[in-house]
Amino acid sequence: MTRSVYDLQAYAVVLDKVVFVTRVFKAEADEGFQFNVRFVGDLRLAPKFPTRHEADLQRELLLKALMES
């Protein structure tokens, strides 16, 4: 069985290891917008984007990839 992989800000996200994806929210210290991705083993990725639109788009694309895998 091949694993599905999604590229997100230079990270390779193995889709069958994703446990949880949060909503988009404003990052601390005016660093833009982010969402969190939790993986098996309690590992977390917190990609940050300059605009909410970009963060929403990347989150939606990740969720679409998860649904298709």
C-alpha cells in the first residue's frame, strides 16, 4: 500500500498519520494566520501564512487530500 503525501510549506505530510486539523486562527505576535496539524505520536505542525485567505486555502486543500486518501 502506498502512502499519500501532501506538501505543506516544505514539509511532506504523510496523510495516513494525520489525526487532527484545527480551524484557521490569528497567530501570536502578528505573525499572520495559522492552523495546526496533529499527527500520530502527538507531533504537531503549525504552518503560518501572511493572509487568512492563504491559510484557509491551504487548510482546505489539505482536508481535500485527506478525504481522497
